[in-house]
Amino acid sequence: MNKIDLLFDKKHIWHPYESITGESNCFLVTSAKGIFLKLSNGKKIIDGMSSWWSAIHGYNNKKLNNALYTQIKKMSHVMFGGITHKPAILLCRQLLKITPKNLDCIFLADSGSVAIEIAIKMILQYWSSLKINKKKFLTIKNSYHGDTFFATSVSDPINSCHKIYNNIIPKNIFAESPTLSFNDIWNDIDFKSFKDLIYKNQNKIAGVILEPIVQGAGGMKFYHPNYLKNVRKLCNLYKIPLIIDEIATGFGRTGKLFASEHANISGDILCIGKALTAGTLTLSAVLTTRHIADVISNGKSKCFMHGPTYMGNPLACAVANENIKILKKNKWKNKVKKIERELKKNLKNLSNHPKVSNIRVLGAIGVVECIYPIKIKEMQNFFVKNNIWLKPFRNLIYTTPAYIIDKDSLKKITQVIALSLDTENFIYNNKNLTF
């Protein structure tokens, strides 16, 4: 039956960034518990990805499950138009307590990409309400903010999977990507491109959008906190709203509850998602200042023009509430510190590997950057054969494990990564790194 299921999947079901006609490389998961995924053949593998950064407490967490059970007995969903409910109110109260104090109004959405769409629409409607014609957004190269239409337009137009849409999407402004890493000695020259562009285009830039500290899908790079500090200063100087995209980095992943805390700054709009529900259900939130919310609400439309069907889903809000309760106990801090320490220790020796160009670790993120692109399918099969789940891309092998991972399992992940580098034919020779 499993073979029939996989054949059906291959023929009819699209997966992220996959061809519907190409060779399938999917593994059938039957259950998940803690840090383990159970495959249809009975094999248990360690999930080193926590389902793309989201399942921070592991799978089948009792407290999260109980929150879902309790809520589903009352209602799984009710429209948010003209109706409100306790889970959404409690969640928004909690979010205002743990996010920067300048943020006061919350829009509950469906997913990370949709959150970015909403944030951008907020900025555009803000300027429209002020009767000022500003429509361009400034960001940095190697950025990634999601796969929906406007999110694509503020993701790198050259070094990303979105370049095929360049003739369709709006044209925005891209500064050079930061070159100084998180622990480098700061030099203002790293900020020159951004500084020049915001000065030159200040009268047409509607907003600035950044992934704080960590550039995810654009290369898993960790940039210097002073870069983010300087962005905030110039946004203040030119009165340009700053969108902070914490969808991947929020809720402890980098060692701070939010990555922007490394620079002690806050945005005018904050987007969160992924770990908001600890990998249980899809939910995102867009938080903004009272000023932006008031300008939009008092403008020509008299309201913000957006309203998803599943906005404020009670089931998702209830489990997000429980997730925040778990995080507020602050046990995640020590767990993430331990993960960071172990990743640094275990990956250190790979710095001198002939196939490796860079090793970097920040919080519960470990990255092995190879000199040349990886043969993704072959390497992924190797990982599963050795009982771990990682999903490398381009020339990058990275891990973002659940915070509950134990020392031995984390060591197993890094050992298998090291072993994969010494296995023949898993890395191309001298190929370019474009998608």
C-alpha cells in the first residue's frame, strides 16, 4: 500500500520547489514523536530541521496537544469578520507582552508569506492614506521573504528561486548584502551601499524590509548587529517605516526571543509565524504601531483592506497561546545555549575540510557551507539511510533542531554531516550556485 501511496503522490501531488514530472524523492512519514519521524518502513529518523524551524518543542508535545483537544471541543473555527473569541484575544494580549513596546495593533493571518503581503499592503495603504506617492521597498540582496507575489518582489531578484518572475513582479531596490558576519569587528564600509541607496531614493521608498541578523533561504548568513542598528537609525532619519521579518528567527531560534534583540532595535511592523504555534498549525501575525494603524483606519478606505477566511483561527490561536506559555518559563534559553555550544564544538573540525568554505553557528542554527553545490537527492538519501532528516539546498547543509534535542542526537546529526562530506559524488565540482 505504501508503494501505491507514493506512486499516487509522485503523479498528482506537488511538493515545495519540486517538479510534478521529475523523479520523486519523498519519504512517507506515518507518525512523529519528540525529535523523531517514523517512516512507513518502520525506520525512525532524527529530525534536524524541526519542520523548517517551526516544531521547536518537538512533535506530539502533551501540553500543545491538550490545548488543541480542549479548544476543538468548543470550536475549531469561526469567521473573524464581526465575531471575536477568547483564544484570539488571549493570544494578542500575550504577544503584546513579549514583543517591543512600540507595537500595539495586531493582524492575525494564515502563513508567513501572507504576513509579508499584509505588512507591505499596510505600508502602501499608510502612504496612500497620507496622500503621498511612495511605492518602492528597500531591502538587501540574498534576502528571502516568502513565495507569494509581493513577498517575491522583496526577495533577491537574481540569487533566488524567484528570478523567473522578474518581468512580472514589482521592481524594488536592493542594497548589497552585508559582508561582515555576526562576530566580526564592525566597519561602516559594510553599510555604504544601503546608506547610499536610502539617501538617493528617500522620496520614493515606502518602506524597508529585512530579515534580522539571519538571512535564511538566501544563504543562511548571519550578519552584524550594527548593520541592523544603522538601518533603524536611517529609517528614523528619513521617516521610512521598517518591517522586521521574524517569521523564521522568532521565538528563540537565534538565542534571543526575537533576533532583532541582538541589535536592541524594533521595527514599525513585525511579522511572525513558523514557531508561533510550535509547528502544529499554520498561523502568523503582523504587529504594527498605533500610529500606522490609525493613519490607515482614518484614511480614504476607513479600514485596512485585507481579510483572510481563516483569520484568527481559534484552534491555531489556542495552541499558540500554549506555546507562548511554555516559552515564558524561559527553559528554552538554556536549551538553545546548549545546542549552540554543542554545534560549535561538533562542527569545529569541519572548518578545515577541503569541501567546506565556512562553518557558522548562531543559537539553534548550524550551517556547513560547501565550496560547490550539493547533489541534493543523493545526499538526502544518505542522511535518511543514516537515520537523520536534513534538507540541504544549493551548497548548504544546515540544521535547525527542536530545542528539546538531546546531546547524543545532536552529535549524531553532526557526525552524519561530516560523513556525508567524505562520501564520493555528493558534491558537484565547480558548478555555479544559481537555482
